[in-house]
Amino acid sequence: MMTVLDTTCLPPAERTTAWAETTALALVTTRLRFPDPANFGARIAAMTLGPVQLSAMSYAQLVSYRSPRLIRQSDPELYQIAVITSGRQGIEQARRSALLGPGEIVLYDSSRPFTASAEGPGSCGSLLLQFPRCLMPLPDHTVAPLCGTSLGSASGVGHVLRQALTSLTETDSDLSAYDRRRLGSAAIDLAAAVIAHRADRVSSLPPESRAAMLFHQITAFIIQCLHDPGLKPAAVAAAHSISPRYLHRVFQVHGTTVSDFIRQERMARCRKDLANPSLHATPVSAIGARWGYPKASDFSRAFRTATGMTPTEYRRMCGTG
């Protein structure tokens, strides 16, 4: 994520103007009203994923209005789907309105007038995914009735969407242009799945979008269950009411296998814990058991295969052993 604006770096008198100008460029043009301009503060960080943009924002109380006139002057024709992370926030579009709290998801359309508000208490925040309307795999007659309404809390497929967006904001690795495009497409598929679920029209999603949604649901399930030594492909397939054969096909499309994905995720967390100075007193065997290796010998063998060294050697190399 790249910080686009942090108003704490500006004199108080310049903060509201800077926020209005920045959001007009990074998001869409709106008219803004600030109930307490003297104490206003906000921050926006963004990343591009091909034609998709993900923004992480925090802001004090404000009201944002996109009028028909502003739409006529400039309309990038975007869908915007926001996951509320803090505060109470309101949305009104197409004669529909909702008051949203943390964990809820909302959809709106840049081509239709809307009013959005951040009401606090305290700072409000959201993760905002925006992408061209033409990339939405659902028809407009399915999406339009849901603009300006709550798509529900971040549970089920909504939870998967929130996890995916949060993980993207936390990534600290370089992403190639190809990686960014693929991640952007995956984010759109997840957003469409949330909308289709709310509209009870999952069957209207293209087969590739349904497959992408299933892949993300399964990987989220795996990550939550890494501690379980019984996490095997058969158990994963059973938990999602699909055959092991179909499960392997879903992962094959993404260039990996179920077993490889489980092993890589476990190893990533083991390496992180072994390199964590605050865990230097935690036995190596306890770290292995935490991530699904109850037998120390199995953990040592799996770790050596993955990294070329034992867990103890790796910890010593990181200076935490």
C-alpha cells in the first residue's frame, strides 16, 4: 500500500481542502461537508491491482455528496464496495439508505447520485474496492437494486472478502504486474459473490467466478484450520461438500495442490514464529504443534525439506535462538 495522503503532515487549516482534492483524484469527485473542520483528520493508502484499486481509509466525521451535476462532469463508471472497519457510517443511493457498523459491507455506483456520511464516534474507517462497472460479472439488473443497501456483515463469503482485502493491505512483498491483475480479478470475483449471495443469485455468476469464489472460501477455511493435524484434502473436501477429485481440480487451476498449499501456509507461519524475538523462549516443538505438527520429528523433517535446515538452525540463523 502507498500512502496517498495523511493529513497529520499538514497544517489544520489545509486538511479539509487536501482531503477533498485527494479523494477526487483517488476515488470519485464529491462535495464534502465537515462538521468539525478545525479538528478534521484523515488518511488514505491505496494500491492498484490492474484496473482495480484497493484503498484503506480512516477519517473523522464528514458528509460526502455526489450530485447529478458532478456525474455529468466526470463519471469513471465504477462500482465501489466498502467494508466498514470502524465507526458508524451511512449511505443513501437510489432512494435506498443504510446505517452501517464495523464488519458490514456496502455497495454503491459512481454513475448514480449518493450521499455518504461518517458519523463516528471517533475515527471512522473502511476498506474500499473500486473497479470499472464493465468488469462486474453480474448483470446490472441484479446489482442495481442493492446499491445503497447493506450487503450484510462480513460472514460467510463476506468474511472471505474482508480477509482477502485485509491481507492485501498488509502485504509487504513486491507484486508483479501479472500478480496484481490476477489479484484484482480475484477481488472482483469475491465482490460479485457477496452481491450474488445477497441477491440470492449465486447461480447467475459465470462458472469461472463461482470456481474462484469456492477457491477463496476453501483457502480461508484451510488458513483457519492450520493448527489441526487432521487437515487433509479429504477433510477439506468433506467440509465443503465436494469430492476430493473436484477439490484437486479447483487447486490445479491456480497452479498448486491442496497439500502443497497447506504445507506452504504452515511453513510460512512456522518461519515467522521462529524468527520472532518475543517467542525465543517457546520450544521449537511447541511452534510446530501450534501449526499442525504434533510430533517434533515430523515437524523437523517437514521443515528441513522446505528450507534445507532444521527449525533450530533456522532460529539460530535469524538470531532468535
